[in-house]
Amino acid sequence: TIPLAMHCSTEHHIALQHHCCDYVTMAYTAKSFLGIAHMAACFGVSCWAASGVELGILDAYILHFSSAARNCVLPGDAFGHRLREDDLIEEELEIKDGAIKLPDRPGLGVTLDKKAMAKYALQTWETEV
């Protein structure tokens, strides 16, 4: 009666085939996430995107590919943008009713905060293009 979740494995297909889990969680990249999410959907299994303590730009990336999976309906754990002194993006990822609003501007919908990058940089260099 206790639902089991498979967490960030490389063997999702085996667990799903043998009905060993009720939910799955996967880490990025978007390509692998969406492939496994689709496979889980074929088995009628819901999922969520795993995260760690990322900065805002990666949290935005996770939000976007999570929103592309129809069965990614379980609460995620993208919280790095709220945990750090600065998440290195200009916008604040808006939390409403327990969910983070998907940024709707071009690209990932967030802007890299160059002033914060300069403040926290340990080493910089320039390259010629």
C-alpha cells in the first residue's frame, strides 16, 4: 500500500517492465528525461524531475523540460534558487500554490545576472571568437 519511487537509475525500463515501482524520478539532461518520462507514461507511471542544489539557470532548464512531459505531475524538488544567497539570474522564479511558474520569455525565460557573476567569480578570462 506504500507507493515506491525509483530514483535516478539507469534501469528504469526493467523496473517498469516488472512493475517494481509506482513512480520514477530522473535527472537531466532533457533528452534522457523526456525519453524515460515517455517510457514511464507508456506504463501509466507518473514522474518528477530530480534536482540538487542548482542555480537559477538550471532550475529554469529543469522546469522547462519537466513541463514537456505529460506525466511529470508529481512535485519536484528544484529549490536551489531559494537556498543560495544569489541564484545568478535576474528574475525570481515565482512560486504560487506550491508550484513554480514556468518562465514564458524566450529561451529559458530567465536572464543571467552578469553583475552577480562578476561578484562571485573566482577566476575569469576572455577568449577571441
